[in-house]
Amino acid sequence: MSEHINSILGSRLLALARQKIGQRLGLVDAVEQPDLADKALDQSLATFVTLKIDGQLRGCIGNLEPVDSLLESVTRNGLQAAFHDHRFSPLKPEEFNRISIDISILSSPEALDYKDGDDLLARLQPGVDGIILKLGKARATFLPQVWEQLPQPHAFMEHLCLKAGLARSAWRDQHPDIFIYQVQSFKEDPDAADS
């Protein structure tokens, strides 16, 4: 990551994502703009925006490679997560105050060199590494936060293969390309979303 994003800027990015989603729903006025005048927010960084309701996933969209500024990336991915995640119906106005938002800013993915499935598992850092799996045209990623639901490395890799549309054991049997990355994560307090 180029320049570290501090917690104050992280809070402003969370406020921006919430404001843009609220504006799209017609619930928030555009004049409530958070202060976003900081050169660190102009960096070109990859992001994911995750929405949850009562701890359950409600949308998650992002990009693995930087395509625009941090501000534009968070705005775009926040709106995509709320309204265009194909796994969910678009967010409804009555859900707006129930969502909690999590923004992940990604480091550049690095290829992981490994010999076999056992070596791969030994090299993973549960709770730290986000993982990209590629095999032919199949591709999927899990953010580091997914380790909270899948703390066992073999289960993590099996579910990642399934997400990519591959056999559960493809990580062990077919030697896919593996890339790892870390994230800087900013989360809203889930209880604050209710107020």
C-alpha cells in the first residue's frame, strides 16, 4: 500500500459510502458531505465494500487491482454492493439503517510459490491473508475477514474453490495459481447503524 490510511480517513470513507447509498435510496441529502480533502484519498488503490445486516452478508463488491482513486473506488463499490450484487436483491430503503459497512483497502496481490497442497496450507496466514485462486478461466477471492467464518485453512480453500466453480479439492489436486494480499479494514459499529 502506498500511503497508510488513518482511522480518521477510514471513518470518512465509511461516511462517504453510507451517504452515497443513502442518496441513491433518496434518504440522505447531498449537503452532508464528509471532509474528503486529503491527498491520501486520491491514491489509486483496490477496495472491497461489504454490507451486513445483523452480522449476515447483505452485499460485497470490489476490485482486486486499482482502477481509480480510493474515493471513486469506495463510492463505486459501495453502490455496487448495495444495488448490484447478483446474490442479493437491491437494498431497500427500510434496510438502510440496519446495514453496517466494512471497507477493505487491498495491498497488491503477490504470487504464492508452493509445492503441493500441504505446502500451500503451511504458507497461508489465517486471519491475515486474502487469497485469490486462479485455474484456467476460474477465479475467486476471499478477503482476510472470511477466516472468521472459515478458520481452518483446508475448509477455507475448499470453499474458495467452490466459489470459483471448481471441485472442492481443486486447490489440492490441480495446483491452481494462488495470490495473497492483505487489507486495511474499516468497519462501522453495527450498533451505530441502528441509531
